[in-house]
Amino acid sequence: MRADTAVLQSFSTIGIFTCLRPVFELYSRVGLFFFYVPFIALLVYGIYSKHPLFRLVGLAYLYAQIFGTLLLVEILKIGCGRPRPYAISTHDVLCPAPSLEHSFNSFPSEHAVDVAVGAMFALLLLRSRVAALLALTAALFMALARIALGQHYLSDVMAGLAMGVAIAGIVMHVYLLPRWRELETVPAQ
């Protein structure tokens, strides 16, 4: 809790973060689409071209976003009821009480989960150092932006990044990889 407060105070006192606020706001709004668009396009292309691998990867990403990010994260946010930094400046408890109010749904950061899922899919599927660096940078910049905008605490985005990695890993292990192996063993027609 002390680290959360110290990081927030640092962001409000360092001038560069104030200057970059418009950049953070823009990226916070559109940064998620850097992952959404390519994976949804991959799914659509896979469906229309009848390419099973592209369809499979697109569906795996969609499942990770729907079941992991939307359902799990929203349940945690409501159940935890942690106030956002702009709602209450000091807090003693990570999860005080369940709340449906948006200003009390800070933990974990849904933006961080979203970009971490996308980054993990990009990192593991593209197997390129440049792609890995770009994906990691996109995820970390989103985390930074959410803290700088006063929407989340450091612990919110760290938990969100960890959850995104876990969600992507589970979906890949349980859904994607077994079906991918199945496709590789089917003879081409």
C-alpha cells in the first residue's frame, strides 16, 4: 500500500508525466486496439478463407478476452471494491468491500489484463524478438499510462499484467495447443 501511494505521488510531482498526459489518455483509449484488431482480423480471415489455424488462434484470443478478461476481471473488480486513486487518496485495505460503482473497481486493472493477454499471444505466436519487444513495450506503456492518469495503483496494474499472462497461458495450454497439434497431425487434403 505504501508503494502504491509513493508511486502515485511521484507521478503527480514529476513534470514529464504531466506533459505526457494527453499521450497517456490517447493510448489508454486506443492502445487495446493494437491487439484487438489483428487477432479479430485473423479470426475473420480464418473463417472466410477456411484456414483452420488462423481461425483457431483468433478464437483462442477471443476466448481469453471474453472468459478471462471480461468475466473473471469484472467479478474480481466488483468483489474487491477497491477505490480508484481519484476516488479516495488513502486506503488501508486492498479489498474493502464489494461494490458495483465504477470508482470502486480499481483492482485489478482491466486494461493491463487486456494488453498482457494480447502481448502474450503476440510474443508466443510470432516468435520474433522485435515483435516480443513491441508487445512488451505496449503492455508496459499501458500500465504506465493507467497509473499516470490516476486510474489505477501500481499494485492494480501489476496484478493485471500477471493475470493477463496467466489467462493467456491457460487458454493456450488448455485450448490452443492441443487443437494446434491436432491440426498438424491431420494430413493435408
